[in-house]
Amino acid sequence: MAQVTYLEAIRQALIEEMDRDPAVVMIGEDIGVYGGAFKVSAGMLERFGWERIIDTPISETAIIGAAVGMSYQGLRPIAELQFIDFIACCFNQITNFVAKSHYRWGAPVPMVIRGPAGGGVHGGPFHSQNPEMYFVHTPGLKVVYPSTAYDAKGLMKSAVRDNNPVLFLEHKFLYRRIKEDLPKEEYTVPIGKAAVRREGSDLTILSYAAMAHTSLEAAELLAKEGIDAEVVDLRTLLPLDRDTIFASLKKTNKLLVVHEDTRTGGVAGEIAALVCEGAFEELDGPILRVTSLDTPVPFSPPLEERFLPNVEKVAAAARELAKY
Amino acid sequence: MQASLTREQQVELYYYMKLNRSLEERLVNLFRQNKLLGGVYLSVGQEAISVGTAYALGPGDWIAPMIRNVGALLVRGFLPVDIFTQYMARQTSPTQGKDGTSHFGDLKKRHVVSPISMLGDLIPVMTGVAMAGRYLGQNIVTMTWIGDGGTSTGAFHEGMNLAAQQKAPFVCVIENNQWAYSTPVSRQVPVRDLAERARAYGIKSFIVDGNDVLAVWRTSQEAVDLCRAGEGPVIIEAKTMRMRGHAQHDPAEYVPKEMFEYWKQRDPLELYEKYLTNNKLWDAKTRKALEARIERELQAAMETAEQASFPPAELAEQGVYCDGCHTIEAEWKRSKKEVTPPASSVEPVWKVEGFGVKEAPQTADTKAAVEETLAAETPGRQVKSGNGIPAPFTKSSSNGKNAAKPAKPAAKQNVKSKPALVAARKGRR
């Protein structure tokens, strides 16, 4: 069986969902003839036609707005943002119109907002960001950020079928760098469920997206030093899977949170608060975090390397934590 | 297109306008008695627009009202009790107390989308409803309203441009009520007629006297028909006046007294009452009965609302997500096969006509519009700052056919007037 990349897995999910349900349409910039800036929708115009693969002007607010309108009509639109950094342009539509709709007046918004996020590709300040926490802080949305091809496909299918607006973040560093065999048969991955990627007993490294891979690499390195780390991949950031987090902590009693998002106000802080409130007795040491710096994402390779977490930084923090 | 309204329909227009006004008068009283929560945003003087435009739509069409469109909600079948309970934040309100004012809707039956407070956002949303309607084969038209102030938002432009590019069957009604909170139109935009914006989108537009309900209805009918025929979207600019402050707390002292006086003479209800009387469409008895009915309905609605209880506190925690409480189902009016492979397959290439700007095909409409623009240099059309009284109302269309001829200052004068105008604007800041 041919191995499937993270990007191809997303493409497969989109095509299969659009084949399955004519209520699913896509809207975004350059997604049709060009097939999207990263070619996620390559060949989809050919297959589904102009009515279902809708190329728009450069108008992020109008893209999200039109998608909301479509969802009110019972369609399930998937809105692509060419780079997720541009989500700032439609912040109001998403946080005020989309997210509050069901709570305010009982109108569900079954739409997916998807786009490439994350750094490590020297994209600079406006093509590398991780904007998840603006939206994790917005009741009414769901936020997913997969780390594997299998999850990307399964979570996308769940997102399309969800009756709620789902922000689906795709890590562009992973797009073509990872691949795996995917099941032939239909499957979905539930939103709101974390996955234990590596069993361990000494400490828990909690992470997601590209940093899940970094954390796993660090765990292998630590294993050689006699530190047995458990690695948990959150997969969904809103709603958070408290049960899996608490279960892992109960086993290891030590928690290190790793994310590529900047430090202040990142999800690590929220998880630390959750743990202190709900599982304080389980802790044998401080909750540590390895994150990006509190700066914009710098462009030049040595600067971006300093900015981002990496295996060494994760391993160093884990060693500190293991001492407790 | 329905060419004219029956006597009953003409009286019904009055019913909705009067209901709109009387309802809001009661809201003011309730506000003064501290029985309402939040602000009260009135549409006094603008009832003809809400009612006349919404009246031109069919039951399958969609609307999204803004804050001063209680009249449209009433035409669409919402009841006074819905509005009272919204303002009183009761459990029986359409939003169960989750939101107030006109922030409510009904997707399935009345096809009403709830607004949010941020202006302009409904333009792309209603464009999307219209696009979906076409995709589903419904032949519907969507409509929303926006004030003069709201047209300056980015969402307005993005939405109108997308609607135009998509030829969406969407009517955008600009209620030019002269004031965005405390700022007159002349301090918001450098054009007199907001309908001129339509030229930038290459779409049709109308200007109508917003205080003449029949003119509003006729113009809306025309716009709706154009949209249904695939010639949308359309902008209607309705000239009117906000006869109260932005909300009930605002005495609107910044509005020149003469301006209120001028518009008081053009009250849409009084004008229409005269019309109905002069044309013998009603008699004193019918009118009295109608007004008694309105009072009865409002009194009953108000009592019901006042007796309604507040929502239970635990409701605050419910409804963030749809956990299967709704069934999402589109109303298909065409075969799903048409939009499913292989029938949906296309050749993925752009068909580009003209190959360049110079050779780009120009329709008679756009050509006429361009010529007209060149002829009517905008700086010559200065708006008198202050009272904001518009020129005589004319129904015009940007296709040039029925367009009111704008004043044509000589070319020389234009060159001179331009720097003067710039200087004047700078001085004002």
C-alpha cells in the first residue's frame, strides 16, 4: 500500500466527504484551478465543479461570512484560509458571528475553517504563526490540531460531520514530511480525545501537532539516559481531554507541556491551572513548559531556531523535572 | 412582478408601520419605567423602509434585520410579544434571554438570520445564504439592511464585492438616516449618495425616498425581481432620517433643530395616512378599528411579556455547542446528482474573455455608468455640511436609463473646486 502524507490524508478526507455528502462545499482563495497554495485541493475542482469548489476574492471576512450563510442553509462548508495567519483578518466573523450563533439564538454553524499553521519552514512573522489560543478562548468553537496523517484524515471527517464550527489547524511543516499507511476502510477520529503516543512511567510530556514529534524524539533520547517519558498528543485543544491528561499524570506524577505556540497565554498555562485545580495531589514536581519565545516568529534560520522548541530544549526540561 | 398592491395590502402596510411605531412607543415607556434591560434603539421615522422592503419578499426568501428593523421582523411573522420578551430578557423570548433587542431569528420557518452588533457582517453572511440558495436550486432572494455608518466597514466592502462577483440574489438596503450615532453622513463619506458605491461593484442600484412606503415597496419589488432573474445583487439606498438619538439614552442634541423640523414634515406614517385617506382606501371606521386592534394586540403582548419569568440561571451553562439538538438538513430543490461526480466534473481552466483591460468587454450598462461618472465629477456635488438635507428624492438606477441627471459643473470649475474641497475638509478636522 502506498504511504500517505499528512497533506494527502487531508485531501483524501475532503474528497471522501464531498463524495459522500453533496451538502459539503469548499470556499477559499485559489483553491480551484490552482488547487490551493499547498495543493491540498488539487484535482477537486475537476471532480466537483465550480459550484462546490468556490474561488473567492481576497476577502477572509467574506469567506467566513459566506460560509456561515451557507451553513444556515444546511450546507457544510469548508472554508480554507491560505495561511492560517490570515485568520486575524476574519477574527470578528469567527468569534462574534460563528462562535456565538448557537448559544445566542440556537442556530448551529456546521462549518470547518482550515488552513496551514506553524513554523519551522522559515516563513517569517506572517506565514508561521500558531493562532490556536485566540480561538481556544472562544466558547462555541472546537479547535483541533493533528500530528499524524491518520489523525488528520480521521479528524477532518469528524470536523466536517460535526454540527459545530471546527477550527482545523494543519501543521505545514508536517504536510509532506511525514507519511504512513492508512486503513482502506472508512474511519474517523473523535474530536476531544487525546492519544498516548508513548507509554512511560517517569514523567508525562504533553504536546500536539509538530511538537508531538519533537517530544517523541526527546523521549527516545531520554530513554537512553534512563528516563522513561510518556508522550501524550492532545490532538484537540478545545474541548481539552482532561481525562487522558489526568490519567497520565496519575501514572507519572510529573508534567511537562510542550507547544510551538508562544509562551504567555499558551495552552500550557491552561493545562497547568486545570491540573492544579483537579489533580494537585498527583504532582511530585513543578509543571514545566517548553514553548516558543514570546516574540513574533522571526524569519532567519538561526533566529527561528532560537525561537522554536526543539528536541534538546525538551530533553533538558525533562531532565530537570525528572530530578524531583 | 406584482405591479400594484390590493386595497387590503395597502392597508396592511399601514398596519405594520403603525404596529412598528406603537410597539416602539411602548418600549420607550417601559424603558422609562425601568422594565427593560439594555438600550432601546428606535426606528421612528424609518418604518416605511423596514416594512416596504420586507413586504416585497416571498415566504421562501431570507432576511437579516438590523437594530432598526422591527418592522421587517413583524412583516416576517414575528409577534410583538417576541420583541417585548427580548427587551425584557425573559425565558419565553426567542433567545430565552441569551440575547436581547432584535438579535434573534428563525432559520427554518421564517428564514430570519439574527444580526450581531458589529456592522457589515451580515453582508457576506446573506451573500452566503443566497449562494447556497442558488446551489440548492431554491430561487430565493436574501435581504439585509445597513445604515449609512455601516457602509464604511471592511465587511461591507468584502461582502458586496463577493456578492457582485458571485451575482448573488441579494438585496442590500442602505438606510441612509443621515447619522451614524453622532456623526453626519458628510463626515463619514465623501459622496452624497451611498448608492454610488454600487458602481464600484458593477451592480445595479436604486435611490428611493425612504419615507414613502409605496415607493420603497415598488423599488424593492424591482430589486427582488432583478435578483430572481439572476441580475443581482442590488443596492437600494433609502433616504430617511433618524428621528431619535442613537439609542434611548441619547438626546441627539448634535442634530440641528431645523433638520428634525424638516423631516417631521415628512413623517412616513402621516404621509401614508394622507395617501390612504385621499385615495379613499380606508374610511374613518376602518382606521379606528385598525388602530384599536393594534392597541389591543400590544397591550396583550406587553402583559404576557411582563408576566413571563426570567430564565433559570442554569440556562447560562447550556447551548454553547449543538450536541445533536438540531438536525442539519438542506432544502434541496434540484437533483443532488447534478452536483455529485461524475455529473459535477469540469475542465479545471479559467475561461478568460478579452485577455486584457483595454479589450475587456463592456456592457452598455457599465459603459453608460462610466460616462456618467466622468461627466458628473464628484467634487462638484458638495454636500452642505450640517443639516444634511438631501436633494429632491428621485428614484434612479445606475444603469443610466432612469438615472437622475446630476449637476454638470464645467470642467474648469472642477479643477478649481478640488483643492478648495480638500482644504475645507482638512479645516474641518
